[in-house]
Amino acid sequence: MQLLSVNNLYRQEVGATEEFDISESGHQFNFPEEIEVSNVSGKATFIKLEDSIIANGELTAEVVLICDRCLDNFDKTIKFSFEREFVIDRKSQSEEGLYVDKRGNIDLSSAIHDELLLAIPTQNFCKEACLGICLGCGQNLNNEKCTCKIDK
């Protein structure tokens, strides 16, 4: 869980900002087990409004993906951003159900989780020139030439 204290912003005027460094391991964000995430890092900026605080972030994460052509694992750095509004007073309504907690903390876990999942490309290749696997014998053509007699 990524809790950040915004108590200082309560005492500030509208428009005041505060910036935080984010540096977390991926397991804290409850990604599905087939998605291996590490080194989530970047900056989050909080802006005080009248009844809420806007959180903006620019982050990167290291993700282990599976190549769609050869089925090998490979590492990729994913850049992503988020913006969420957290309501200060629980008596007010939040469209997304996001509130600053009683201790003046904001939890960015769901924002980071959701935006990183959306930032992962739908097609993933270990390299642009990946040769894939042989449809006949299943050999990874990046590692060895295939010797089977199937027409390619």
C-alpha cells in the first residue's frame, strides 16, 4: 500500500502543491501473479483544491513480459501516469470513492495498479526482429535454426 501524508497541504491555501518521490517494489500493488513487476518509481505531485486534493504522477516500472512470437520472458520498462482526485471531507461525495483518510493520508495503490495495467502493451515482442517459434517442432528460431521439414 502506497500511503503518503498530505497533512501539510491541509494548512495551505488553495493551489498549494507538495511533491513526493515514489519508490516501491511491485509486490505491494497486488498485481496478478502472471505479471512480475519491480522498481516502481517516479514523482507524485499533490495540489490542494477547496474540498479535495488532486494527485498527479509520472512513474516507471520494470515488468517481465512474455514475447508474443517466441514465448520467452523479457524485461521492459513501462512509463505511465495517473491523475486522481481525493476528497478531503467524507461528507462530500467522491465520484471514484477516493478520500483522504482520517490521518491525512492518501493511498495511491489503486491508481498505480490500474494505470500500470493499462499501460502494458497488448502486443509484446522481445525484439522487433524476433523470429518466433517453428510451427512444426516448436523450436525458438532466435536460438537455433529449425531442422524439421514443415513449409514455412
